[in-house]
Amino acid sequence: MNELNGYQVTIIIAVLFIAVTAYTMIRENAKAKRRLDARIRNSWGTVPTREYTYEEFASISNYIWDQKTTDFVIDDITWNDLEMDRIYQLINQTMCSCGEVVLYSMLRKPVFNQNELNERERLMKYFHDNPEKRIELQRVLAQIGKPVGMSIWDYVQALDDVVDTKKQKKHIISCVAGIISVCSLLLNPVIGVILLVTVLAYNFWDYFREKGSIEIYLKSFQCVLRLLKSCDALCKLDLPQIKEYQDTIAQKKKSLQKFRRGSFVVITTGMVSTGIADAILDFFKMFLHVDLIKFYSMIGEVQSKKKEIQELVECVGWLDSMIAVSSFRCCLPHYAIPVFKEDVQPAIHVEELYHPFIENPVSNSLDTRRSVLLTGSNASGKSTFLKNIALNSLLAQTTNTCVAKAYEAPFFKIMTSMALRDDLSGGESYYMVEIRSLKRIFDEAQKEVPILCIIDEVLRGTNTIERISASSSALRTLSEKNVLVFAATHDIELTYLLEQAYDNYHFKEIMSETDIQFPYKLYSGRSNTRNAIQLLKMIGFPDNVTQTATKQAEDFEKTGKWEVLC
């Protein structure tokens, strides 16, 4: 066998290098795919571990507020009262940023149409019953990813900040000047060299000055291009049950072909060269400004196609959010699909209702066609029960899922007034904040759709006489409208004043000399026990304090008058 010459050795080494590189890349891609599949399978039916910062929630929420919808939206008071940020995190097993923003939007927009909920149920059932098909879709969604710090919608919105798209003309002139300077070398080398050096110096200076100001927008381009690439793969999946969504996605992404065409010129190059080829390419970009010309072309295109991008985000995010809710159902002890009734009078029926945050929760059932006044001692479970009633109504009208064994009610607008605070920045007292919160419910009650109204300790920010008189009047008026009210109070007087309009229920405690226990069960009727004085005694207050307090309370109950102590 003849000895191999140097040329052949070089060829063999090059081929081996390419083969090893290709094998390594294929193996790493296979490992990455296996890791992704394992993450997808292991996360199904589990509670997500990721927690979001205030800034991340603000970014995610921008999507719904930018829609400027005229539909009923859960306001901030109700959202915060129900701790919906935590509920969102409990449900959010989405794979991409589109799913994050759409899931959040969905939870803030209860629907009032059974057909919409039926479609959500169809998708959730399909994803639950066909895990392999679901995993195929989730792999594609994972390609979009979740940008750190900002949602995909905020990145899209950031492109609106580029208002001076006329700069493209300036860079076209720079490009033409560069070409002319090169051509001038052939005609007159001396003048050509002077012109070339002058154009090079100006174009390089202008390039670096301009490039620094657009770097922030390149991430926006990358987000949109990842979305479009994922949409390409999504449309190729054999999923007849989501064919309607695939057709919509295919149509919208087609309208963005001009944006995608040649986009590699802009987003694959950084300020630092990574090799000889990159260095040469960077030189020509700095000299001829081709990437800046393309950048402004892409900006104009993406701004004119913003509606199509929004529809892609909505459609892709919708599928992702339905998968997340289907997974959420699997981590619940039990759940119910709600039944909605078009009753003339607002009513609600729930069986074995429980709160998803509580480990080993105590469930409660209720069937009422009248508003409810809830009494009971502190820490007995009133506030949790009230939140749970509102939360289940909201979940019913958004995820078609209730954390209960049965739920029947009409479609409600859900409004609460619970965890209020003084508005220190606005200079308003607690009482002013409270009555403004109630006023918004009165305003909404003038409309046709029934309201589920949850109030915890109504008008607690004022004196006893005015609190009872104003509370009884406000609660009575609300109950006469198209409103189902659930209100908690420590004022037993209200249970008598409103017994013609409200059903009375209570939570109670089990007291001993040294301990207090709460069964957290709902009982019919008004509360007839108190624990405030007993708790003073249990934690060591002097006997004369607790004995005097007990006597004062007993005397008032008998005579209706308070004894003067000093």
C-alpha cells in the first residue's frame, strides 16, 4: 500500500473531525431531548415549584391590560383578596411565555358562555387522555421558552419604541457610498483611496453609534423568530383535534414571511467576532450597514403585523394554558366540572368544597338561594370559606374546574371586599378605602349579570353604632338587587336585623381551660359563642381583666346597657 501523502492525511483528519463533531452534536441533542421529555413527564400532575417576583407578575399581566377589553375583568381588589397570584403559580405548568401570559389573562376574564367552557373542556380532556400527543406539542412549545425578566408580550411591545424608522434611508445612503468608494478605486486610485478611507471612517463610527442603541431590540426579534419557528413545527404535528388552531397559526405566521426573510443578517451577529468568517462578515456589515438596513425593514414589518403576532401569542398560549389546567386537575384530591343554571334569582350549590392551598383541608357544603351572613370567632374559618366560595366561582368560569365534588350556580361577576388597607400614599383612611371598595360593587350591581359579592367584616373602619346601621342598610340594599352576598361579621346584631333577607351560618370553636380547637365546619344559624375573652385568659392576662370583661359582656346581654367602670 502506498504511503498517504500530506494532502490525503489532511483530508482524512478533516473528515474525522467533521464526523466526531457531528456525532457529538447529535448525541448532545439527543440528551437534551431526553432531559426535556423527562421534565415534561415528571411535571405532569405536580405542583409547580417556580415562584414569580412582583416585577415578573407585572410583566405577565401587561398582556391583558394592553388588550383594552370591554369584557368584565377581575379587578385588583378581588384578585388580591383571593390571592390569585398564588393560584396562578399553582396552575402554571406552561412550557412557554405565550402560555404564561394567556393563562394569566384567562384567570382574570371569567366567561359567561357555556360554549366557550365546553371548548376548554374538550381540549383539556384531549390532552389528559392522549399523553404522547400532548408531549409532542409540549416539546414544540418548549422551543419558544420563557425569557428571563420580561414576558414575550413585553418584548413585542418594546418594538413600538423604535419610532424613527426613517433612519433606514440614512443607512442605505451609507451602503451606496461604500459601494461607490470601492468602485472609485478602479477609476482613480488616489481619489478612490481618499474616498474609501473617508467612507470607512464615517460608516464605522456611525455603525457603532447606532448598533449600541438597537441591541435591546434584538432580543425582541429573537423572541418573535423563536415563536415563528415553533409555529412551523406545531403546524406539522399530526393532531387533528387541534386542526382549527393549526390552521389559524399557519395563516398568521404566513403573513410574517417578509419579517423572517433574511433575518439571519441581523440577529446572528454580535459585536465580537468568533472566527475569521465572522470577522469578515462583521467588517462588511460595519462598512455597508446591511444589518442596520435590514433591522429597520424588520421593525417596520413587525410594527405593521402586530395584530398577527398577538393572535399567534393568543393561539399558541391558549393550547399551552389548557395543558397547564389539565395538569392542575391531576394534582387535586378531587374536582368537579361546574353546572351553570340560568336562574332568575342568584343561587349557589356546592358539595365538599375545599381550598387548594390547605393540606388535608376540611370540606364544607352549602345550598342557598338567599344571601348569607356568616358569624363566628376569630380564626374559626370564616375568611377562608368566603375566599373559597369566590375562588371556586372564578375557577368555574375560567378553567371549568371546581375544587369541590359538585358546583351549581349561574354565571357570576365575582367581586370582593376583604383584605383592605389604609391608602397611605393617597392619604385615605381605612374607612374611605372600604367604602370606595363597596361603592364599586354597588355600581356594578346596576347591570344585568348577577354578582357574587364577598364582604369580610363590612365597614369595620368606623364606630359601632354607625357600622351596624350603615352595614345593615348596605347589605339589605345589595340583597334586593341581582346580587348574591356572602358577608362575615362579628356584629351579632346584624344577624337579627337582616334575618328576613339573609340566611345565617356560623363557624365555631371548641374551648377548654388551656386550649382552643377549630373544626372548620359550617353550621346553620348564628354564632352564640365568643372566644376573645377566653383567649386573653389563656395567654396570661390578669384575672381581674378577664373577669371584669366577662361580667361586662354578660350584663350587656341582659340589659342592653354598658356598666360604667370608672
